[in-house]
Amino acid sequence: MLRLQRPLPEEYTTASPDELARRIGEAKAVLGDRLFILGHHYQRDEVMRWADARGDSFRLSVLAKEHPEAEFIVFCGVHFMAESADILTGDHQQVVLPDLNAGCSMADMADIDAVEEAWESIARLTDIERVVPITYMNSAANLKAFVGRNGGAVCTSTNARAVLEWALRDPAGPRGEQVLFFPDQHLGRNTGHQMGYSESDMRVWNPHLEQGGLSDADVAGATFVLWRGHCSVHQRFRPEHIHDFRERHPDGVVIVHPECAHDVCELADHVGSTDFIIRTVEALPPGSVAGVGTEIHLVQRLDAESDVTVESLDPLICPCSTMFRIDAAHLCWTLEELVEGRVPNRITVDEDTAHWARVALERMLSIT
């Protein structure tokens, strides 16, 4: 998805860290309660120090809704997160993304045209009324609206199993025969295995190939049709990283995110969401060693803020490149623009899309 962020004025790009910190603090003080800054766990420390709340994407959007006094919601995250905040917050609140180029490669792997084309293809081969579309929270607002219109729901990495159980097994749910799950194939696969399904029940839909690269029998017979998408950070973790960690730390604990590949999750001691990873590290006895498979800024923050030695399983230490776009310079520019009465980089979702996306989000909340 093309987004255009204009270059920052030189006064921001050449400013020292101390000067940026001073100016951010001054602008934040001027804006007072009119401002609420949200910091996703993967943000760099120079940004996180100014966050009024830390969390994962959905939790932060809910917190924004719970602060109606804030006129400006500055979301230090990525584009789909800011969209969710705009969907949930009041009409009087304006959501701002400090850098429009802060997108999500995973979310961009599934666009509305490709998903609608897949839906039409599946409808030609099976009873589409028995297919339940489920989108991960890491998706654009129009995909959340798509599942809302078509009887599906949104899920997070925390509640993916509950949502899929609802879709396929819950008597109060749609009792579907098949799920179209997008955009992350790994979360869908790992959750399916947790539910007792096997690889034979799953097929991967490649949006770049005709009919997803699948035969008619594959499409009609699969319980899980998994979109060929992934997280650029979590796909880096491999079984050999875990083997190396265990050789160096025989008593260490391995914790990975469910966006990692299934062979990685099978070897880990614990698999769970970002918040789960944080809680699990915090619960370890002091002096423990944890090898963590998730974004490096969170790993380093856990190491610095706990009595546990926390290291990344990936020795190359890859950050989320799109999250990394938001820095102190962009945050400073954003806040000073707001002080001057200008609202830069406002993220808005049209009313129809917002309505159906809320339907999908409300279904998720009713399930969990």
C-alpha cells in the first residue's frame, strides 16, 4: 500500500537527542490532557519514554476509547493500528500516525481486492455460507469490514483459538465447515494444531497464483484455508536458533510468538502473544535466562527492566523495520504541529467501513 510521508524539516533531522527530548516534553506539556500518546511494545525507547500507555495494538485502541478527554490520539505504531483506534474512538477525537510510512508488511500481504477474489473462487467450489472469514487484528480496516459483512470476526494472537472454536464448533456460532484465515498463515496453522487439526486439514492460499495455487479438491476439502502471509520479523526465527540457545543455556526457557513458523513453536517451552511473553518473563525466577522469539526492542526492554537475562533467539537481531520508522524526530514534529493548530497525518476510516469493522470487532469481544 502506497503511503506518502513528506520529509521532515531539517530542524528535526539535525536536532540532537537532547534537543528533541526537550521540545517533545515542552509540546506535551502545552497539549496536556488534550493529548494521549500510545506506544506499541515494539517501539524504540526514545519514543516509548513519552508514551502515556504501552501495549499491543488492540489494547491501545481500547485505551484510547477510554480517554474521551483526549482530542489527539498520537499512535506510535503502524497504520492498521491507527485505523483501529479511529474506528473505536469518538468523533471528536483525531488519530495521528507520526510517520505515514509506518505500515505493516504482513497487513499489506492481504488487500481487499485479493481477498474478495479468493472469496469468489471459494464460492464457486463450495457452499460459501459454510465458510467463515477470520482476519487477524494485523489487517487493514477494509478487511475487518469484509469479515464483518460476511459473518466472520477479527482475532488477536491471544484469542485466535477462541475465535476459531466459535467459527467451527460453537453451537452459538456459525458452525462453519471451513475458515478463510488471513493474513498470517502461521498464526492460523499454529492455532489449528492447538485445536487438534493436522496439516492435512490445511491449505495455503497464494494470492499471486490462479485459484490460490490450489486444486478444486484442495479448496473444497480444507478446513483451514490459510492466506500466504507472514510477519517479516517472526519468520526469521528458526529451529536451529532454539537448538543453539539450549546448547548455551541448558536450563533456559524458550518463549516465542505464534506468528513464528510451526516447527519453531513446536520446540518452544511457551508460545503466546506479546503480552503473554511479557507476563511469562516477569513470572520467571530472578537469575533465569530466557530466549525470546519476537521483536528486538521488546526483547531488549524486557532484559533491561527485569531480573531475568533475556536474549533474542535470532543472533542477527532484526527490528520491525516499519515500526522503526517512528523516531523522536517524527514524534517531535507531530506534537509541535498539534501545538500550532495543525493536525498532521490524521488517519480516518470512512463510516461504512468503520461500521462493519466494528461489527467484526464486537463479534470478537462477544466470543472472548
